[in-house]
Amino acid sequence: MYAIVRTGGKQYQVAPGERLRVEKLVGEVGDTVELDDVLLVADGTEVKIGRPVVEGARVVARIVEQDKAKKILVFKKKRRKGYRLKNGHRQPFTALEIKEIL
């Protein structure tokens, strides 16, 4: 069984027992999160496709980690002008463990 959910402007294929990194969600480690934006649910025999979402379907997940990703360096330069800018960015994320698909 698997589902396709939308969170943080992206779509993810999830199955029970998987771990998944998504854009930052509000909550503490150990909290339960319900993802209601389910676009598709497929079990072994039947596939339900939503228009745009499947009615009554939801994915239950547990927050495993709240952290930041590796640093990405942003370097800007304009030739012959002496302009150089070095900047870094760490994107916050939430790691989820999928418990069940309802």
C-alpha cells in the first residue's frame, strides 16, 4: 500500500514504515502529524485518484527529527568591480516516519 501526499509545495510517495524528509512542519519530536492533502491512495488491488484530493484519506506520521540540512554556499561576483559576496544557507526540515495510511 502506498499514497502520494502533498506538503510544503512538493509531492511525495509514501508507504507505512518509511522515513521521509519534508519542509519544516510545526511540532516537537515525537508528535503525531496528519497529512490530509492525499492525492492518490493505492492498495494491492484498488487505486483511488483524487480530484484534486482523495476524500476522507489521510496519512498519519510521527515527527522523528527537526533539524537543518547541510550548508549551501551562495557566492556572487561581478567582474572588474570588486564586488564579491559569500553567503550560506541551511534549510530547515522535518523528518517523518509514516505510521499508517487511512
